Amino acid sequence: MLTVHDQVKFPNDEAKYQVTVEDVNGHAELPEPLRVLPRLSSLRVDLLDGGEFTIEGFGLPFANPGHDSEDWLNRFKPIIGGLDLLSLLRRRSLTFLVPTRSKAVAITKAATYAPFTFPYDYPFGATEFDIESVADTIIANPGPHFAPAFRFDDDQQMTVSSAMASIQDIFWLHKASSEILEAVHPAYFVTESEDENPPNHLKPATFAIIRLSEAFRDQFKDQWARLTKDNLVGIQIHLEDREDLEFVGIIMDRADTIPCLGDRHSLLGQFEFDLVVRFIVDGQDRQVFKTFQSRAEAEEAMNNGLSLHFKVLLSDLKRKVEAVHSFLPGAEPTPSAEDGADVPEDISFRMAIHRDIMRGTGFYATLTQPSADNMTDMPMPDIVDNASGSVEGLPMADLTVQEPPAVRPLPSFDFIGIEDPVLRESVLQIALPEDKARMERYASNRPLGIALVAAPGGTGKTTALATFALGGLYSSGGGKVYGSGPNTAVANLAKRLFSVGDQVIRRCNETVPDQATPRYRRPLVVRGYGKDAEVQSFLAILQTGVADDTAYRGLIPSASKRWGLALSVTNWLLAVVGSPSLARTEVREAVKELDPTDAAFLYELRSEYEQAALTNGPFARLLRVARGEMTWQDYSKADMASTQFIAKQMQRIIRVADAVLTTPAGSQNAWYRPTWAAAKVLVVDEAGCIGEADLCSFWGNTLRAIGIGGDVKQLTPAMMELHNKDAQDNAKNRLALAGTYSGLAWLQALGIPTFRCLKQMRMATNMFGLAQKLFYADHPIAYGSGTDPSLECHAVGRAFEEYFAKGLFKNFRGATKGTLQPIFLHMPDTKIFQVGTSKLNRAQVKAGLDIAGDFVLKSGVSPRHFVIISAHKPNVEYGNRLLRTSYPELQGMRHVDTVDSIQGEENTIGILILGTSSLAPKAAGFVSNENRLNVSITRQKSGLLIIGDKEVTGKLTGSKAQMDKLMALTRTGKPYNRANGELTFTKQYALRQLLVELKKSGRIIERITQEQADEEVAEEEKRLARIECAQKAYEYLTREYTHDYSIRWDEVEDELELGQFPV
């Protein structure tokens, strides 16, 4: 079936057209089938001065090109009798027949939100970025959310929709931080003694204990979690006799565990909301602080005035807004020649097409506009109206055939345009054999140079994206690649690109064996991080001799966790100098030494360093440290190489890399922007959670070739103000709904054809079944050859299944033969603690770690096979504290992480902590989000344990009517009563579906004690004995009483008791 999305639109301005409606039923000139209609009207639209019809959707590429309709719609080929679509639509008048009376005919207009007035311009403008300049406009225009739009009539409204979604999401945070800074709070100070100072701290710390009023906490509750996300805060101490002092400190989440506070400075009861900030005081400033030894002593003198300073960085917001504004007419190319880009000759045409993509209305005006080079050869035809304006007596439009205008083709890019046949075939072999031809067709000459890959987790989406990237790298019209995505996805894409690139090159070199120098060289792939992070990590590894992912220690713990050794420029520099630390590293994907097929430049750099090592300068001595020929202590006794010099060496590697990958923000960093600007091909993974503004920033406005992969059914871009409202119920971010649509969703809504992966390649057979039923019922997915549970790659999953079969669990039912399936551990009535706006379930977190630790001890499996996740941050923080202090058997396991942070990453066994309890059904609301739940249950390869309360959405057993009612309630919102009796609703449909499916498959279990297990074994033995007894009784009865059908069971009971049967 062919579906066409082209639309003909009237002018927006009512002064540019007029409408005439009249009854024409029974008209003599009508064809017989129409003449007999009881109601028929003609609606004639005449264009006035300045008016024109527009075609929306024109030029969009077909998913299956070659159909005749593509020529009719996109190239204006004649449809019938020499008449083409454009000749018809470019009349000054159009007439429509409507099967109703003329009085019932009306033209209606749409808008973006109720009451649907027209015109529907947003009450905001696309102005130069300044957060203060838009403040009055935002505050003066309150209201509900605007409906998200994918098509816009002009560039201004398009840019407002995208840019203002980002601005309003930061504006209220910025406003709150400014107001918080103006508030003054009472506080007092406590200083650590020397013996209380932890050994890893160089100086004793001072703690500010700050009293936050209830009114203050209530005023800023919506923004507090975001402001304190990284636990960093500035404190301004107001002094009467001197200038204010300001320090940067860390908010202490568990201040009650700090030795110098302890029982003397209670943080319980009436003091539980006091904020504790740890900071360091140097020099003479120490004399300013009067510190107290107890809470009682301090309360009498708590008169210090202190303000909190949360730094809301606007640089990232500015990057997004300026990227969106670069699509306004008259904007300069981004990237430009000054940035290092190779600007094509047809840059104006490409930028116009790119603006058309952003507006989402097709390419009619741009493709039918003559180019500057041949404008005299392609005149636009004059439109001549028929004098009478009628056809066969009816007021129809003139149908005189006009010469259609020449239509410029859309720009395209061949992602597989590799001239070397050996290399081309090797790249195509990345695809599955059954997908190879389909991949080749899709990748060849992509209209607009856009390749979309959409698929569920585990189906090879990242591998397909890497195929497009390698094809673009080696294509005759391509070149260097720059990749991006969320932090985790960037690292995974870099590893996949390097891995498949290595496979491609090895296959190619096998065709030309016995060469001293490899003919083909594998791509140099760099996973880029910040300059300071790379330099610090490099020096830390040289100092400690340990090369792993903990080398970087930044001020913010979350930032430190983002750095990884594998394929970083630190990794490559260590490989060039031949550091022995790489030979000892346990980071699997790290480059441990240079390969003969690595880039020739790396060997040239090594030779240069070998010559430099013969001298005795700072860098020469640093090279000796890197090679293990000198200790760090000896090196540090003399002049050391500057960090600027080390950064310059790293920059040399970045500049020659075949592929560099960073986050969108990283691509605009001064260290990486020249490389980004020079790239010919862009790729983005996990684009389902990359916002439109972020994609604009990474893509630029010159229509560079780009491959975009993701899944719109997983996490969407985060709009932090989405659910926040003011006292009058106005949305804080009126464009938030638009902001939740990703760049991938936007391009799919435009109609860009998408390549879909149709085979599950990662998860064991049936491990994906739960997600498929819940989220991909319309997406047929088969299992690949590597998903057989009997394979060695799923041995850990089989051991995990056996652990539950033999462990202290009841109601366990084994997975269907030949499959592995998720398991749900039911923990009823566990207590949930409120932590800010989030939730903590200690019992369920501990249960997950207990099971992981016990399994590791009993099976001998490495803890590196586990990934433990939770939607709630307090569960994650509590789990990591326990992991550090109480589970030595799990050392080496990846830290516990949030669901939102782990999209794009996976491991052998997943443990999902729902943290739900039927005692607090509201806590399930955040977990129940379909996109988040989808990510949660698709991170595993061979095993998944879900821990929660099975009855959080209601009972799972009952009559069909009861179960259907509960399922219906969870669609619109499951009712529950708060403590005050208020009836509230929480949407939990996806979560209930998950629990129901697990119940059907018999995979909901409960933990039991050893004593309970022994009792169950004894009961099972009794049950089996009764069955055996009954079987023997049946055999006796059928043997002895064959012809006596009147015998009854009670007549042989006495004989059974007397042992007449050999039981």
C-alpha cells in the first residue's frame, strides 16, 4: 500500500485568498454518479495579490524508490493526459467538490494549543541568546504546554520551538539560583581535629551546618534536586568587619557518619533538614571562624549569616540555542572555512535544504528554484488563468497544461561508495548475510545524506551505524568521521567502530598475504574526553603504574566516572611510548600495544619520541617514566614536562585520527572543534535521547552526511521542568513537550526512510521476549545464531538459572527448554524512605547485592559479569556505599548506576532494583515510565533478575473481570489513597503488564530461610510418598477388582492402613 504525505496548503493570511461555496447537486454537466448525489457543493479558492498555494511534503525521499508515484510527486512527471501535479496546483484558483450542503461547508484553521486561535505564533521570539533578555517574555506569557510540532510555516517559529524548550528548562533553575543567593541563613561551623582528618585528606576540613527554613525548602523544592545534583555549592559568609568570604564546598549526604559531628552535633529530629557543607579554610581565614564543640553550645550563638551559591552554567545552553539559530535565514555556515571545514561550492543550496528539513514541510520552494548557474535556462512558467474560470459550465480552475519547472535533485551521499572492491566487500560483510543486500541498497546514494537506524537493544543497531561510518570513511566522496551521542553511547560506539574496523582490515590484508608492510591499515579511533581529564589521567598512570578507568579523579565524582581508558588519547599515547602499564591493564577494550596495521603516523611519532629519549630534557625523562625506566620520584626531582606540552602531543594524535567521538558538547570544545569541522561524515548513537537542539549543535547547518541510530521507544531527551507548574497551574516550560522529542523522532516524523534491524543478536533466546511483548509487539524480531543458551557465551546465564533452581527460593519454575528468561524476586511490604524528591528501598538494594555476592562465591563467576541498576538515585548511592564497604567478593564489579545513565551499555547479567512496595504505590510512578522500563529490562545478555513488590499495581490473582479492571485502571492511572485520604492516580500500565507476564510464565519467586527450605523439602517428600502410595493403590484396585465396578475407595482404606498393599 502506498501512503503519500504531500499536502496542499492555502495561505495563512486570510487577506490573500477568498472562498466561494455554492450548491451544485443535480448540475447537468456533472457526471452521472455525482449528479444523483442528494447533497453536493463546490468550494472554490481564489488567490488574491500575494497569495500562493504551497505543497507540504514535496521532495521527501521514498522508503522504496522506483514507484511511478515518486516521479509524479517529486519530479512532476505527467500523471495522465500530459497533466502533471504542479501544473494543476500552480493555478490561481482551485475548486473542490464536497458531498454536503453549502451551508455546512467551512474552512477551519489549526493552532498549537487551546483555544486554537489563528495565527498561532508562539509568544516568544528567536533573538540573540541572553537569559536575562528573555526573562520578562517568559514570565509575561504563562499558560499550558504547547502541543509539540514537527512542521512549521517559517524559520522563526521552528527555532523558537526548539530553542525555547531548552531556554525555559534552564531559566527557572537560573532564576532559583539567583534568588537562593540573595537569601541569608543562620549557620555555625565545626572543624576537624588532626586525628579526625581522614588519611587521604591533606588538610582538616571545616563543616558549615546551615539552618534552612521550611519556607525556603518549599519555595525551591522543584529545583533543589537539580541544583545539588553534583553536591557542589559555593558558600558566601557575610562578615561585619571585612569583605565576605566565599568557598566552594561539598554537600554531605550522610553527615551523621562524620566523626567530628557524631553525637555532639545531632542531625536528627528537628535538625534533620540542616544542610552540612564540607570545605577547606586556608591561612588567616581560619581565624575568622569560631567553631563549636556541641550543638547546644552552637544554638546559643547561631548568628553567622551565610548564603548559598549554586553555579548554573549557561555555556551549554548558549551552545544549543546558537546552533538552532544558525538555521535562520542569513546565518553563516556552521562549520565555516574559519573553523577548518571544506565548504562545498553549493553551500547555499545545501543550507537551504537543511533549513527545509528543520521546518519539516518538504523542499518545494528550494528544489523548484533555479540555481544561480542556470537561472536563465530554467524560467518559471507564467500562470495564465482561463477567462471564464470554468470547465464544462462548472466554476472549476483552468486545467491548461503548463511546462513543469525543472526540479533540482536532492543532495545525496553514498555510504558505501568505496572504489576498492576488496575493501567495499569487507565492509559489507559486517552485516548479517541475510541483511547484506538490504544494507547495500539502503546505504547507496542516500538522499539528503541521512541514514537512520532504528532498532531495539541487542539487534545490532550500533554495528549497523559503525558500518555506515566505515563506509563513509572509505567512500570516494567521504572522509574522516566524527561520532557523538550520550556519554555511555559514545564509548560503546567508539569500541564497536574500532572492533569492526579491525575485522574489516584484517579480512582485506588476508587477500594480500606475506607483505612486510600491511597494505590496509585499521582506522585510528579516538574516544575523546576533556583536555584536563586526559592530561591528568596520563600523568596519574605514569605516577602509579596502574592503567585503568580510575586514573582520572576530578572534583565532581560523577565526572570522574565518565572517563575511560579504552581508546582515549591517553591510551593511544601510552601505546606509542610503549608503557608497560598497558600490558597489565584489566580494561578489556584498551589498546595494549601498537598493532602492525595501526596508522603509520603512530609509528612515526614513536620514532620521534625514541630520538627525544636520547636527550636529558623534561620530556625525555617523562618518556623513561612511561617506559618503566625511571621512577616518578626521581622524575619529579627535576624540571617536569609541562601539561601544555603533553596536551600538544595528544592533540597531534587527535588531528590525524580517522574517527573521533565525543558528546555533542565536547565536539564544540576548542580542543575538538577543528577536528569536528573537518569531518566529512558524522554519526550519532542512542539519538533517541538526544534533543533536537543538541543534534543541531553537532550536525551544523551545512547538511553534512550523517548516520543516526537509536530507539524512540527507549529514553527520551530529559526536560527537567516537564511536570513543574506554578501556583496557577501554568507549565513552567511551555515548550517542554516539544523538547521531549528527540532528533531521531523528529527525522522519522518528517518521513526520512529508516533502516531497521530485525534480529536479536545479543540476548539469549527468550531473554528479549518480555520487552518484545510489552514494547515491540508490532516489530517482528527473530533470534540470531549466537543466542542459543547452550553456547559458551551464555554459560554464566545458565549458571545463574541453576543458582535459583537450587537456592533458597520458593515458587521457582525453570525457564522453558532451550531458553533463558527473566526472574522476578518478590519482596513484599518493604519500607521506602523519602530522600528529597526521590525514593530509597534499602532492603531491595541489599537483596540485589546479597544475591550477586552469593552467586559469585558459589559459582566462581567473575563479578565483572554483573550490572546493577535502579531508576532511583538514592538506591544507586546506597548500593555503591555497600559495594565499597561490605562486599569484598564483588570488587571489580561495575558501580551501581541509574537506568538513565546506562542506556547503550549492557552486561552478561542484569539486576534491576525497582524499589517498589505495595505500601507506597506512588513510588512506582517513576519506574513505570514505558521508555525507562524498556531500557531497564534490555541491559542483559544472559540473565535478568528484577527485584520489587509484585503487588505494587494491585493483586495478580483474581477473576478475569477483576484483572481486566485493574489493567484498565493502570492505563489511565491506578487509584490509591494517600495518608490524608486523597485519591490519586498513577499510570502503571507497562509495569503491570510486566508483572502479569512474569506471573504467567511462573517466574516470580520469593526468598526463604534454610529452616523454611528444610520444611519445604520434608513436605515435598511427604507429597511424593502420598503420590506413590496412591499409584500403588490404583494398581492394586485395577488388578484385584477388575470386574467389580461398585468398589469404593473407603472400602479399601482399612486394608491400606493395615499394610495390605506394599507401600
